[in-house]
Amino acid sequence: MDLIDDRVYRVMRAHGISAQTGFLAEHPLAWLPGDPYDLKRTAEFVRLDELAYMLEYNVAHQEVARAVALLPMPSRSFEGLPEEVLYRLMLIYAMYAHAYFRETLNYANVSELMRDTQTHFLPPQLAVPLYELSQLIGMLATMAYTLYSLRNWRLKNPAFPISLDDLAMMHSFTGSESEHWFVCDHQAVEVEMAAANFAFLKADQLVVDAINAGSMGYPQPRELAAVLRQAGEASYRALAVFRRMREHCDYRIYFDTVRLFYGFPRNVVYEGVEALGDAPQNYFGETGGQAPFQHLRLAILGMDHEKFPYFPQMRQHMPLQFRTLIEAKLSSPVRAYILAYGHQAHVREARDAYNFCVQAVVDWRVFHLELAQEYIWNLGDRHGTGTTPFDWLQLLIDHARSFLIAA
């Protein structure tokens, strides 16, 4: 391994990004650990694991609110627990929070949920631990992509490598094949993007090193071109996985049942959380717009989206360790370098590789809009799962195309 590779891997490890699975957690906990020195705490963890594996049953039998009412408050702080334990705890509490509102509000679609301006109350049994965990992890207190997708998977056969066909969810709302396939498709995309994450970060480091060395000339552009080409190829492999969505995710089941668990109501009071008082909170629910790899590649490619409030808001639904890296890379010099030197013969290959990466973003968005129209718009809803209007999705495609650099 050369020195620059080692530096990139160290950055990835420091921010919780795997070389093998990308932003997808390598080994998410399936069970909370026991504590031989605190039987009461162990009993609480056992109860939470039982709840997690009973979620589908409780949803199907309208028992979520009753289960929440019987849930005891945590006996003491979660501070000091290992990171993996914090994530599993937050996953359980967050999924129950979404299931609770789905059961008690019984909205018909996301647009109806958005039109509801009444104040809603999250019971303290969920609100207090969910908020405390959110503060420790550094993300908003709701079910986000990081929890539901990146920390919620297992292999059907652990002897096999990670692939879409061998992935399964640990916990789901419906138990349906459509829910499992929808989420596992995104998880498999994360695995394919692992190589792209590394390549994008290496491209950034190559340009930074060249600037620091006071030289922007050959042979650095050739190496930059190769790394950007690797990032683009991995991006298209990920898109090929994403294109398999229709295989086992039925559009009617997704629209009528699965998607409705992802929304989160407006004006939610977190009962018992002193730091929030009685102030209603407005968070997004779970959506692929919170996928960190999307934000990382936009940042390093210099595809500026900061004029859209949606993107900074989505980053607030990511853990602090992801968010700090992405926001640090918003000032990546890769695009500025290509713009300044891409007309030179020895840099044109890097310019073409850069455009290859940008085109991968465009093609992803084109297919995403196609799926959104088929799975949502054609069935009568006018907002994406993350509450985005459909005309804005087309605007994002046009915006992405604007970053292609002409020869």
C-alpha cells in the first residue's frame, strides 16, 4: 500500500467508513450485549431486543401503542456505551417511534401527513432515550437512513460474500418481500460504492498534495484520471444494482404499506425531553436523500448543491462522523483543478474521467425519477418520500448536468 492510500484509509477509518462496505456498517449488532455486573440493565436490553424482533407482529396486530405504553423508561444514561450499542438502541427506539405514529395517525399518504399541522406527542418512553441517543451519535432524533438501512442488515448465508441476493433486513415494519428488497437494494448499492468512496477521497488527496507541493503538472493528472475513472466505474456498478429495484419490490405494496412507515409528522413534541421543552420539532423521516455516499461524491466533484436547503438538512440526519467529513470536502479542489487545467493535453484524460463521474450522478438521478414516477407519482402522491416535490427532482437532473465540463 502506498502512502497516499494509507492516508485515505486512515481518514475513512476515523469517520467510520469501511473499505469493504462503505458507509454500510460492517457488523451491525443483532442483539444488545449483556452486562454481568448489572442485571437490571441486562433485563432492559433483553426487553428492547424482544421488542425489536416483535415489531412486525406488533405492527400487524395494531399493538405498537400498547407495547410503547408498557415500555419502561431507561434506568440510567446511555453515555459511555460502545458506538455499536448506541446505534442499535437508537435503531430500535426510532423504528418504534415511526411505527407509533403510523398506527396512531393512520395517514393515507405522505402528502396527507405533510398537510397535518396539528401538534403530535411522542411518548417519553420513546422520546427521552431517542433524544439522548441522538445527542451521543450526533444526528436528529428520528429514524434516518443511517439507522434503518446502514445499521439494519444481515446475511442469509454468512459464508457468502455480501450481495443483493444474500442480504436481508434484521428488522422491518411489514415483513414483506417488497420492504426487504427495497432496503437491501440500497444496502447492496452501498457495498458497490465502497470502492468509489475510496477513489473519490484519493482524488481529492491527489489534488491537495499537488497544490501543497506547488506543482499542478504531469504525472499527477494521469494518476488523477485513473482514480476518477475507478470512481465512475464503481458508481455505474452501483447504478446497475439500483436498477434491480423492480425485481422484487412491488410498486403497490411499496406505496400502500411500506412507504408510509418512512414519514414522520410535523410538529412533534418530545415528551419528557427537558432540553426541548414543549417546542414542536420538525424532522424529515427516512429517505435515500440521506445516503452519505451521495453527498460525499457531490462534495468532492464540486457539484455545489448548498443553495438547496434540502441537502444541509439531510446531513443533519447523518451521524456527526459522516457529516464532518462530507462538509470538510465541500471545499475539495478537484473541480477547480479540472477547470483550470483541463484544456491542457496532459490533463484532458482527467477532465474526461471527471465528466464520467458527473454523468454517473446524472444517470442515477434520471433512473431515480423514473422509479419515483412509477412507485409514487402514478399512484396519486405528489411528493417524494423525503417530502420533495417531483418537479424538483427534474430540476436536480438539470442541475447535475450543468457541472459537465465542455471540451
